[in-house]
Amino acid sequence: MQSQNKDAGLISNIEQLKDRILVNHAELVWKLLKDCNLKKTTQRTDFVLDNAGFEMFTDLCLAEFILHSNLTKNVYLHLKKIPWFVSDSLRKDLLWMLDKMKNSASEAVSYLGNKWASRLDGGSFVLREHEFWSLPHDYSLLKTQSSELYEDLSKANLVFFKGDLNYRKLVGDRKWPHSVAFEKALWGFCPTAVCALRTLKADVQVGLLPGQDTELDKLEKDWMVNGSYGVIQFAGKA
């Protein structure tokens, strides 16, 4: 009974957290993945990773879900060559995590560690590194500054951009009106469909409904920086 109550509490907490997602385009993301599967078009999904540690573990959980659900054939994981401020997802971090997982005393964790290592060997997980992820350019400059990386991303049906720093680079860290469309704030960056998964920790945000920011100001003045809210924002390929 205690286990059931605990599980119910976790589910309840997740439901409550949904109210903290200011923009939720999850249904558009799943529709795209399912449509690509049905039409047998390109089935490659990319992740531009943010932080190592537990966040990277949850990123791979999402990647595993997409693969296990047959919504994609391959997941490309884009890593940095050097840490960029607190955004520190490196190849060695991912390999270290898998090694620790494989040797974990937890049967479930060990199983996942071995499974993900097998995916790397088999090619359903592919690691990519590029210096652009640690350069000071926003992503609207990717096509001109690193055309080969832009072309590589365009081969995916969807690219997830993880974290606050990647979000800021997607929208150029500009002081956009909060209600401006996410697609407009990308400033022409559209190698393929894009989904930003972000917890707000900086004073930049787009894609809100008119007046939504005013209501948030009444509730919490520091809603843009306190890490209490998140977004799942999608933009289809132009």
C-alpha cells in the first residue's frame, strides 16, 4: 500500500508540474515523430545536449523511449569539445556515466547502462562533437559559420535543444517581446524541425500568449530566472 501511495504521489506531482510548463507543444512533437514513422521518411532524431550528470541521464531516457517506441531509427547526440560555462556535456562525461551505470548495484540502472552501451556499438546512438557548440555565436549564424554542421542537422527529422543556454542561443539572447512567435525569434535558423526543452533561468522568453507574462508577474516577479517554469517549444521546418 505504501508503494502504491508513493507512486500515486509521483504521478500527482508530475500532473501538478504541467501547470508550470508555460508553452507545451508536446503533442506537435509526437505528431511529427509518428507521421515520419508512418510515412517511412527519414527517421533520425538529434539531441543537442546541455549538462552532464543526471540531466544527461534523463536525456538518454527520452532518447530510449523514442527508439523503443519505434518513433525513430537513430538518435544522434551532439556534445561539446570543451565545457561552455555550466553547459558541460562532453563525450567523456557520457562514456563515464555509462561505465558507472553498467557497474551499478541497481539491476535497472545496470541494465540501462549495458543497453545504451550496446546502442553506441550498434549505431542506434551516434555521438557527434563540434566546436561550434562552444563558440559565442547564436544559432542563426550556424549556416554561415559551420555549414557542414547545419547540413548534418538538416538530415534529422527533429532536433531537441536542451537547456537554458541552448535556448538563449536559439533566440539570440535578444530582448524579444514575450509574445513574439518562437519561429520568428529563431531568426531564420531552420535546418529541420526544432524542439526546445528548457527550464527558465534567464530573462529571455518568447512564444507566450498575450498577457501571459503580466499574469506571471503577479504570481512571481522572478518567474523568468528562478527555475520554477519550463517550456516545450516546437517549430516545424520552414
